Amino acid sequence: MQQRSARTTFDEAATNVNYWAVLSVVLGSFLGNLDSSIANVALPTIAHDLARTAAQTVWVVTSYQLAVAVSVLPLAAVGEMFGFRRVFLCGVVLFTAASLGCAAAPSLALLVAARLLQGVGAAAMSTVVPALLRQVYPPQLIGRGVALLGLAVALSAALGPTVAAGVLSIASWRWLFAINLPLGVFGACLATAMLPRNPASNPPRTFDYAGAALSAATIALFVLGVGGLFDDDASLRPGPLCEIVAGCVGACVLIRHQRGRAAPLVPLDLLRLRILSLSSLTSICSYIAQTLAYLGLPFLLQHQLARTATETGLLVSPWPLVIVFIAPLAGRLSDRYAPGVIGGIGLAILAVGLGLLAALPANPADADIVWRVLICGVGFGLFQTPNNRIMLTSAPKERSGAAGALMTMVRMIGLTLGAALAALAFGVYGEAGAHVALIGAAVAAALGVVVGAVRIARPRAAG
């Protein structure tokens, strides 16, 4: 009887969800994440067409990622001050207009400038998405909303290279950006009509311009410094090392500047909550593990196991594809059961899968590789949604924007550190670095399991 009553409550809550509003939010998140990876495949074509070197063309990707990183915290604060709907709509419009600029750019400099604006638009969309989902979904169904967000990210990661390859096979690279135009216009119209309005902060807050400038400079120094820290032979490069040191100094100044504020730009108030700080650390571990595996596995498959680039793409693709199916299940489970436990199980499965990949035999069949990759995808999918649910719902509702920014920031920290560790592994161990990267990925995931166990050791902290 109690089980039937609980099911009825869930069904009644589901009928109150505006799924058109959900679609507009998920579409914005999908577009932003798709464009973070879709340009990678086109870099050689862009370099040839614009007569630039590969090193120069990499800025097409770097500028986008950097713009997202430095914009997240200020845009979260703007969302809390003036309304998440406004920030999201401005993001969709800016992203769409910048996509037109990318498609029409006559030079690399203008393309990079348009990508910077596109990154700011993507940050405006992705930063406030968790807060908007918290408005659209009732509390008992928020896990399903977070699962849809994870599904959009996984689907964009899986489709990005495929869409890029398909477009480039029949058209110019400019169409990679032009295809955003109809989707962006549709998303803007849908969001305008369907997204709920949230009131501005009361009492009104003033924007922290000094904090925004400090946070942007600090994050930019860290991202650029960590990304270029090691040479190909794993030697420390002095320039990036100085950038990291400057970033540390900037972080100290920023924290001192933010201390004592009721709603700080850097969410120090949220990180004081034990459940949120441990969930953030667990998320960083998971993204370090995923990045090490994503970077190490292709080299292992091609250089040591003699697979072609096409075969490598097919063998790795089950990871993001299986998340598309696991994310909705994880969302439903996290709405009904302890999300910390479900996330811990998922991260443990990921650690096991990564360990199995690191222990591949010398001449594995494709099936031996695929089932191990599938285990990793299942584990990451089971972990991501419950952990994000904890991070979003553990914050006060008026700080939903800051919680969304924190979710984005810990993801970027994990991705950046994972890339730096992978570069170090390849520099020190050469081709064997791929195997070392997979071992490191398994260790990072296992460390996340330990942190997650500490998190659920005191259930009352999770509320």
C-alpha cells in the first residue's frame, strides 16, 4: 500500500512538469556541449582553408573552453541577481549570433573572436541550467531533470565527432557552425514562451566587478598554465609554471576579497557545507579518471593494439552511448533511494572497468575491449546523475545559480587536471604512457569511491 502511494505521488508530480520548458533547457545544454567538441575534428580542415598552422588553429578550441571557464562564476551571480531565465535567453541569443559569426569568419583571428563570444553564450546557458531544472521539476523528481542534463552532455559527446565527420564529408567546415542557427532560433523562441520567470534577488545585490575580474584572471591563468605545463619530454615549462604561481596568488587574493560576503561570487558559502565540498571532490576525481581514459585509450588501441582510427572510434563510442541509456535510470533511482549510495556504486563500477582496461591482454579481441568500455560507461552514468543531484539540492534554493556554477567548475578542474596528468604520463613513459594513464584513471576513480564513502558516513549531512 505504501509503495502504491509513493508511486502515485511520483506520477502526480510528473504531470505537473512543463516538458516544453525542459526541452528548451536541454536543447541549450546540448548545443553548448556539442560545440565544445565538434570543432576538434575540423581543425586540420580549418588550418588548410585559412592557411594557418596547427598550433595557431588550436585556439579555435582553446578560446571556446577558456571563455566558458572564465564566464561561469560571474554569470551565475548575474542569474541570481536578475533571474536565471534572462541569463539563459541572453546566452541562447549570443550563442546563435556568434555561430553566424563563426560561419562567416574570413580569417582565423575573427573566427577565434567569434568562438570566444560563442563560449560566453554557452556558459550563460549551461551555468543556469541546473537552477532552471530545479524550478521546472518538483523536488521529488529533480533527479530525473539532472539525468536529462547528463543525457544531453553524453549525447553531445557521442554525436560530436560523428556529426562533424558527416558535415565535412559533404560541405565546408563553416556549416559546422551554421547548423546552430535554426536550432538556436527555435530554442530561443521555445525558452521565451515556456521558461518560468524567477524574481530578482531581494534585497537587490550589487555585482562584484572586482571579484569577477579576479576570478576570470585566476581561472584563465590556471587553465592556460596547467594545459601547457609539460613539454613532450615531460620537462616543466617555466612560462606555464609562472602562470600557475600567478594563479595561486590570484586565488588567495580572490578568497580574501570574497570572505564575509553573504552570497560570494566564488561559492565559499557552499563549500563550507560538508556534503557539497565532498561531492565536489568526488566529481573532480571522476572527471580526472574519465579524461585520463579518454586520452589514453585511443593511443593504447592504435599504437599498441594496432587498431585503425575508425576502429578506435567505434571501440570507444560505447562509453558515452551507454550513458544515454543509464542516465534516465540513474535519475529515477536517485529520486527513490539514497543518491550518495547509488553514486558510490557507480564510481566503484567505473574503477573496476578502468582497472580491467588497464589489464587488457596483449592481443585482445574487439569484444574484450567493448565489454570493458561498456562497464566504464555504466559506472560513470550511474555516478554522474546522483552526484549532481546532491550538489544541486544541497544548496539553498536562492543559491541554485552558484550550485550550477560549482558543478561546471569542478568538471572543468577535473578535465584540466586529467589532461595535464595524461601529458605527464606520455612525456615520462612514451607510448607506455597510455597504459599508465589507464592505471591512473582507475586510481582516481578509486579515490573518488573513498571520498564518497566518507560523504555517506554521516547520512544527516546529506539532508
